[in-house]
Amino acid sequence: MSTSTAPQFSVRELQAAADALAAGRFATARFTQPEPDLETTDAAGTGAAHRESPTDAPPVRTAAAGPAASAAVEVAGGLAPLVRVRAANAGAGASTITLALADAADAAGVRTRILDAAAPAWSGLMGATATELGASEGWRRGRRGANVLIDRVEEPAKVPSSVPAPRIVEGIDLTVLDVGWTPRELAADPTAWVAAATANVEVLITRPYELALSQTEAALAELSDRLAAQRVVVVVVGASRWSDREFATAGRLLRTAHEQEAVLCVPLLAAKALPGLGPDPLPKQLTSPSQRLLERITTITGPQSANRT
């Protein structure tokens, strides 16, 4: 029996590596420690700053039960704050907003990691990397742009608690979790770390029609039971701006979020303008409002570059 400890790779991973090599997309260095001359300008363009109190970024906790909860995900000290992106209703566009936010952060020099927690068959980000970096600990890793890593679940997951604990990464300013599970699935599996971890910012993605707005109100009510309203941002995909006519059915919590400037609108692009989430930069129609989303997140977490050591 062989005692080799060399890493084992799946057929899918080897095929992805072969495709990336044939296309000239391959890495020559690990991303574990960025180059020291990376830009330290924060999203507001004010330059690096140090957080005065580590309590400004609360630790991310996991539930005490469940297979994925055994490895805690902590955000403290110099580690990156966590932004959790979830859809308030089916097909809202959470993965699109996740990628647009990461691209906006990349443009601002913010070193970002996306955690795509969806089961592989349901992932919207499988083709979003420009370079594949291999797989380990249940995750496939790829690179996008100059400052973005994307970790995707490697094996099929039937419930949220089947999602493995995230790999440890050094040199990250911001972590964006694309939950990838419906509110019903998360409610049925509340001990899963993707649902139980305390995020610094919760981003709800929705659409501007009656049923979606009703489901958004329910999601906001659930979040308000355990999270300060100031840490929630709602992104409405398919609306150019807030109007009393279009949002006539909005509930009290959503209206309050609007009054607190925590509701952002993003256009819904036609398939011709956005045929899929591939390795190429997203259209400006998405990156511009995502820059505003990044700025809103920064007002909550403080400058992302403040997390650098």
C-alpha cells in the first residue's frame, strides 16, 4: 500500500487545469501573501487606516452543532470582515451582485475573497475565474482580476450543513459570502455555518415586484431579530431608483431601510449585455452601482485596508 501524501485531484479539477493551461490561464505564484507594493487605498480613496478598536468588527461565530460548524470562522484582529450576500427570493441575482461587488473592490485595490457556498450544480460562479489554482479541503480555488480569489464548493452538497468550513487565507481585506441556498433551505438547517456565522454586513438581493418585496420584508424581520438594522443593505435588481409607485407594496422594514439610505438599485441587464458570469469584467452598468454598495459597506465596516497588518 502506498504511503504517499501527495494531494489527490479529481477528474474535474484535472480537466479544469488542462483547459486553463491550454488557454494560457495559469498561476505562477500563490495568493497567500500579496506583494508588499499593492495599493493600500480604501474604497473611498482616503488611503490606509488602522481600526482604533477591534470590537468594530465582531467575530464571526458558528453554531456548536453540525459537521461544518466544528471549524470556527473568525473575523478579528487583522482578518477580513465578512459580507454575506443572500437572495430574498428565487432568482434575485445574488451571485451577480457578489461578483460585481468583488470587481468593484478589486478596482479599488481591496484584496477580496468570494466564498461561493452553493452546491456545484447550483453555483452561478463556476466560470467566473480567469485562472484555476487547484482544490483542497473541499474547495476549488481560482483567481479573478488582480485582487480577487474565488473559492467554490468542490463536492455535491445536499444541505447547507454539508458545505465544508472555509480554508484559511492570508492577505485578504474583504470576504464576500455568496450563500447560494434559499431562505427555506437555510431555515431548515440553521446550524450550518453559512447561516449561523455572524456577518459584519448582510446584503439582501431582491426584485421590485409584489411577491419579492413581501419576501424581502420577511427576510428583514428575521434579520432584525439578531442583527442591528444598520448592518443590513438591500439591493433591488431591476429598478433604476426608488419610486412610490414601484415600491407601493414595500413593508415597514424595507421603507425604513430606504429612509436610512440602505436600499440600492441595480439595473437588470438583458442576456445580450450579460450572457453569463464569465472571467471577463462585468459591464459598467453593474460595476458603478456596486461601487456604491462597496462604499455603503465601508461605512459599516470601516476601510477594508484597515485590516492589513
